[in-house]
Amino acid sequence: MYAVIKTGGKQYRVTPGQVLRVERLDAAEGDSVEIDDVLLVSDGDDVRVGTPCVEGGRVNAKVRGHGRGRKIEIIKFKRRKHHEKRMGHRQGYTELEITDIQG
């Protein structure tokens, strides 16, 4: 059994027991999170596709922790002008463990 969910502007294919990193959520570590934006649910040959979401589809997950991704370096440079600007960015994430899929 698997499902396709939408969170943080991205889509993920999830199965029970899977651990994945999504955009940072406002939930404490150890909390249970319910995701209602389920786009597809598949159980063997039974595939349900939503328009855009599946009616009654839910994915329950447990928050394992929060963190920050690797650093991305941004460099702006103009040739022959003695201009160079360096910046960095680290995106925050939430690590989820999928507990069950309903739908």
C-alpha cells in the first residue's frame, strides 16, 4: 500500500514505515501529524485518484525531529567591477515517519 501526498509545495510517494524529510512543519518532536492532502491511494489493484484530493484520504505520521539541510552557497559576481557578494542558505526540514495510510 502506498499514497501520494502533498506538503510544503512538493509531492511525495509514501508507504507505512517510511522515513522522509519534508519542509519544516509547526509540530513538536514526538507529536503525531495528520496529512489530509492525499492525491492518490493504492492498495494492490485498487487505485483511487483524487480530483485533486481523495475523499476521506489521510496519512498519519510521527515527527522524529527537525533539522537543517546542507548549505547552499550563492555567489553574485560582476566582472571588471570589483563586485562580489557571497551568501549562504540552509533550508529547515522536519523528519517524518509514516505510521499508517487511510483512504
